[in-house]
Amino acid sequence: MAFEELLEDPVIQKYLHELVGPKGMPVAAAPPDGEVTDEELAEELGLELNDVRRALFILYENDLASYRRLRDEDSGWLTYLWTFEYEKIPEQLEEELYRLLDGLEERREYERNNEFYLCENCGIRFEFGEAMEFGFECPQCGNQVETMENTRLVTAMEDRIEELRDELNVDVDAQA
């Protein structure tokens, strides 16, 4: 998939935005062909050099950009030539989905295996052991904590887990 096609995908746009933030998005959304310096990007995009460097470093940390250094023989200054490597984005998104699936499955089990109590005044949630420690009173306001029903939360997690498994073509038995 070419850069242009990748960058038209709203999921990929959101992924890049989550990585580099709003100030770095112009850098992430306009990858040049070939190598480019951070100064050239800053000038071309009308951005602060520090914002461009921050975005490039984040892309580098996530294996979406690489650089090579050149030393000016006269001044001794280093110039960094950056290359964007967006071919890896689909694989990285799939890895993110697997991490999300694992995290949701863990959280679902936690929600299923624990009894919770809620202070309706403060909105603080306690596990049974914590609630018992506090005499079933909120340590913040002193109000009595009430049993919290989390069935809707667990059901929502199960629905999302099912959607992720379908998207990733993960068999329930293969995960167990």
C-alpha cells in the first residue's frame, strides 16, 4: 500500500495523530519522497523546528522513520537525513489490536472475579476487601458504600472482545 493510500485511511490517520499529537500531525501526514532534513520539513510546513524534531523522534521510536547522519567536514556539524517508513503501519495496528484484546480479556476477568462497592457521592469504586477495610464507608466523605453492579460493563467488554476476535480472525479456542 502506497503512502497516499495509507494516509487516506481514517484509522491510520487516527493512529498517527495518537502517536505524534496535533502539533506533529503535519509532519506525519506529509511524508516526503526520499530523505529530508528536519530543518527542510520545518520550513516547508511552517512549523517550529522543535515540534518537527519531536514528531520525527516519535516516528523513529515507533519504527516509522529512520535517519542517517552526515557530518559537515568544515563545521563538524551533524545533519540528520530522515526517511519515512510507513509500510509497517498495518502490522503495528494489528499488534495494537492484539494488545487491546489481551488487555480487555484480562480486565473482563478482573471485573468478573471481584465484587465492587461504590460511593455514590464521590464516585470512588472499591473492591470488596477495600470496602471491608473501611467498614463499608467511603474514606473521602464518610458515606456508606453500596454494592456496584458491573454486568453492563462486563457485557460491553465481551461485545468488544468478540468484535476484536472477528476482526483479527482469532478463534476463541486458540486464545484459551
